[in-house]
Amino acid sequence: MDMEARGHSEHPEALRLWLRMLTLTQLIEKQVRTQLRELWGTTLPRFDLMAQLERKPEGLKMNELSRRMMVTGGNVTGITDQLVVEGLVERVPVEGDRRAFLVRLTARGRSLFADMANQHENWIVAAFEGLSPTEVEALHLLLGKVKQHHHDSALETA
Amino acid sequence: MDMEARGHSEHPEALRLWLRMLTLTQLIEKQVRTQLRELWGTTLPRFDLMAQLERKPEGLKMNELSRRMMVTGGNVTGITDQLVVEGLVERVPVEGDRRAFLVRLTARGRSLFADMANQHENWIVAAFEGLSPTEVEALHLLLGKVKQHHHDSALETA
DNA sequence: TATTGTTATACTCTATAACTATA
DNA sequence: TATAGTTATAGAGTATAACAATA
């Protein structure tokens, strides 16, 4: 009997890798959340939603936002409501489907998001300045490979 | 489905990298949270707290837990309370300081955590199975470099 | 019947700050 | 005074499920 092989192995490399990645992501994420709150009184999900809309001037449907943000529809409703109250996004009727509508940035939302995105970019660049351009690229590729495999194996069971 | 697609066009590589890393982390994290909830009715913070204690059989003080988990003291109290109710951890008085105590796993907590950690490890190994051992190591090193730099620059401003 | 989106509910986590007890 | 930990508060995000309107 191989007792060594039976029990849970101490720390496979994948686990160490995950813990490091999770910690680092949480560290950066926490900084971003804090700054978004302190500078603009907003949150990461709201920023994310606006970021989705920024590249779609015509707007996005709720279910599309839900899919892209990986959260359920009810949650998107809440986040959107908040942004509507702040005058940063608006709901626009959709021709030919009276159930749906498009959510899009208002002029004010677009302007504010430009400022936020600009700062956000600075924070992120600072967070990774310990890497050379080559290393940034290598990291990007490696993560892409993980993501791709993850995506593929999710499809297999679908 | 893909938050990575959100940035604007003139993104530096660092931003693309961050979005990919954030998306991937959230993807894996969401799976872990869902499984922890479905299989054991628990949460990631509770799992994290138990994981911290598992490495320290004698237990950890609240402020030490707070530091390691990167959350404030009040939150640790809440999470600990819940685990105490479930009979998975216990508070033990500290000799020589009646303000403090050690939090440590109960026998039941230790046993349950072993099961959870075992499964958790499987999920993580599966998440990274798209990488070769060499690539896992490379990713680990790159993230370590980012983390180290992050840590160093935090010290500079302290 | 299925889809779009909202509402209702309950829970968890979070930060902040005031508080108690002890050092 | 400072530290260890708790309590109180308010806010946000989440999943789930029931619901209305429309397709």
C-alpha cells in the first residue's frame, strides 16, 4: 500500500499557483475598489458595467450584460438602477421587442467613465511595473492558455 | 461571458493582462464558491479561515487571522462566530493576556476541512490542467515577481 | 411555452467606527 | 494610552425563485 499516494498530497504546484494568483488578484482588486469608492463613490461592478457599455455606443441588452458580467439578471437590474439614479446610464426601448431595451451610457456617464478608466489604467500599469514587457506578454499568454482550456472543458460538459 | 473584452482600444499590455487575470480568477473562484456552498453549505472566507488554522494546530489570534485574510477585525469575528456555531472552530484563552485568545480547529473541523481541502485541490488541479508542469512553474514565478514588486512599493510609501 | 426583465427574499461579506476589557 | 476583540451600522453583491409582460 502506498500511503503517500492515497492521502491528499501536501501542496501540488497547481495549488500553490492558485493561492498566489488569488492573493495577488485580491490585493490589486482591493486597491481598485478602495480607489473607486474614495474618488468617485462607485464600485467595481458599476465600473465594469460602464466599461461594457463604453465599447458599445448603441447599448447592450440586460441579458447581454448579465452574460458578459457573469452575474444573474436580477443583479444587473440592481446595478443598472443605481447607475440610472446617478444619471450615468439610461434604458432605451428596443424596436420590435417591447420586452427588452438597451442600456447605454449617457453623455455624463461617458465623460465620467473616461476619467475613471484613465485612472484605473494608471493603477493597473503600476501594479505590473515589476515585469518587463516580455514578461507581461508571457504572463498574458500563459493565462490565456489556462482560460482557453477552462473554456474548452466547460463546453465538453455542456 | 467575457469581461476581458471590456477595455478601450489603446490599452497597454498591462491592462489587457489584468483583465484576463481578473476574469480567470473570478471564473475559478465562482466555481469554488458554488461547490463549497452546494457540497458543504460553506463559503470561501470560512474555508480560507479554516485553511489558515489548519497550518497552525495551536491556533491563531484574531488579529493574526485578520492580517492573513486581509479583512478587518470585525469581519473575522463574524466569520469565526459562524464557524463556532457549526462546531468547526473554538476560541481558547491565551495564557498571560486575558484580552486575547487563540482560534483553532476542533476535531470535527479538522476532519471536515481535510475532506474539503481534498476536493478543493482537485478543482484547482483541473483548472490548471491546460498547462504543463514547466508552464505552471513559469506562471508561479511571474506572479511571484509581480507580488514581490507590489509588496516592495507598498513598503516604500509606509 | 419560452424569453425578457423585475421584484422579493435571505444571506454573506465588507468597511467604518464606537465600544468594552485588559495591558 | 494602546491593544485585543466585539458590536452596531450601513451598504453592496449574490443566488434563488416567483412574477409580469411580451414573443
